[in-house]
Amino acid sequence: MTVLSSTILSQDTTATVLPDCWGHRGASAAFPENTLASFELAIKDGAEGIETDVHVSADDVILMFHDPDLSRTTNGKGKIKERNWHGPDGMQHIKTKKEPIQSIPTFAETIAFLMKPENRHVTLNLDVKPHNEVTRIFTLMNDTITAQPDWQTALAPRILLGLWHPKFIKVAKEVLPYCRRAHIGWSIDVARRYFWDDVDTFSIAMCVLASPEGRRFLEECKKCDKQVAVWTVNTKEEMVEACRWGVDVIITDHTKTWLDLRRTLSGKPSPGSIVSATQYRLEFAGDYDSMSSQYSTLFYWTDFRYWTPFLWLINYLGTRRLEGLAGPLSLKEVDGVAEVVS
């Protein structure tokens, strides 16, 4: 498995690896989430990947959008699956509430954006919400992906399908066999039980990964060469803690914050600096352990998301909600293939 991480050197020239940066819905702290402007800013900041979400309109257009409903982030109303993209009242005319005001991008527009020469290094992590009809959305994705020139080499290796529910695995293998697969979730038990053999990446909420069980799971992933991404990491203290754990990817709304901090921890100068990387490392950076120790772990006690009762609650409620949206998680064997019991 290829792990896209940023290798840096400390003063003693020992190789240290700091996590990649994937923009959570782009650079969503600065621009409206899941818009081309947000994606573009994240890449300009230096992000190696974009994490974004997909839903399908009534007339079979894939939109880059987090919620199944339009109302939270746009001036539109209603469920995406019940509205058309095209037409006088289509969602193509809807704008974001947050400024600078943007349109909702389609999957086709996003793929075209990532196929520009300057963006061909960027990973696209697609959060495939369990609200979606799995065969329909994967078939539409395949149509868009395979229409691109050189898609087998220039695009397919960069697409990571993020799956919440195990029933999506079989269809992903059949319709999008050329895409890597990840599990996104709140539950270590679900990750182990239903996804371990079928994905090469686990994208886990940071508060879950911080638990004793989460840390054991992280070590298991390292031993088995599974990539681990952690979300949504928005404070410097959490970013440094994720580095201490040795995760592969930090998913953040604040791409510039993490990338600036990563440069500081790695001893690399900011872009445009006249100081060479070697000079900066020797004169300013200090060693990584010393610098990282400046960041507190007090958030474990002050942020309720890290408290054990909350972790129990989200594990229970998250699993129940997942089953409510996409069906039971329990599996059965049909002709040697694991399928979800309906």
C-alpha cells in the first residue's frame, strides 16, 4: 500500500514522518464547504488531498454536498434526492449562505478540476453517505471517471471511496474495482468486524482513536500496513497529538493552520522564505520532540468528546443510525461472498 506522507528530517537527520493534510470539505474554515473555491484554496495551501461528500439528485447528477438536505448551508430547501439539478428550479441555481457566495459543484466539475495539470497530485477522498442508493451512485461515478482521458493512470489511483456501511463493499468492488476503499466511522468494532479485509484505509474520528481501544486499533493498522486518517482535527494541540500517534493523514477544516504547523515541526521554512531549509532547521527549528512538547493534551479533560460516556453514546447511536439508513450490519455468506442480511 502506498502511504502519501510528508517525510522530514530533524536536526540529527533521523527521518520523521508527519501526516499528510486533507482538506475537510476543502479549506472549509475559510471558504464555503464542498465548493470548488474551497477545494482550490486547500490545494493552494499545500494540501495533498481533499475530503468531500457526495449525494445524487433526482435527475442523476452527483453533487458535492455533505447533508442530504440543502437548508443548512445554502439558500435552497428540500432533500437533494427529491430535487432536479437541471431546469429553472434546479439546484444548479442554488448558492451558499456563507461568503464568498459559491455554487454547488457537481462530481463531473470536481473531477475536471482535479484533472488540471496543477492538481494531478491530489487525492480525492469521497465520503459516500449511507443515504445513497449504492449501485446508482457508483454507476454514475464510473461513467464520469471513465470518460476522462488517461483515467486509468491519471485519475483512478487518486480516488479513495469512503464507505460507512459494509453493504457498499461488494458493489464498490463490482462497479469501481479500480478505486481504493476506506472505511469511515465512529466505531472500532464496526471497522474491525466488517471492513478489515476489504479496505486499505481507515478514517476514524479523532475522539474515537484517542480511546484505549482506538490506540490498539491504530497499532494493529500500522503492523498490517493499513493507512489511518483522523478527523476532524482543528486545533494545534490535537494536530500535534495526532502526530505523536503516528497517523498517516490529518483531515482538517484549517488546512493552512496544519500545513504551517507541519512546516514548523519539520523545520521547513514557509514558502517564499529566503532562508534555506537546512539553515532554518539548524537555527530555528530545534528538535521535533522538544517542539511538540509545547502543545498541551489538556483537551482530553476539557473537551467532552474525549470522555468515555460520550464515546459509548456515539458508538451506540452512530451504529443504530447507520443501520437505520442503510440496513443491518450483520452479514451472511452467499456463494462465498459476504452480503448484508436484509
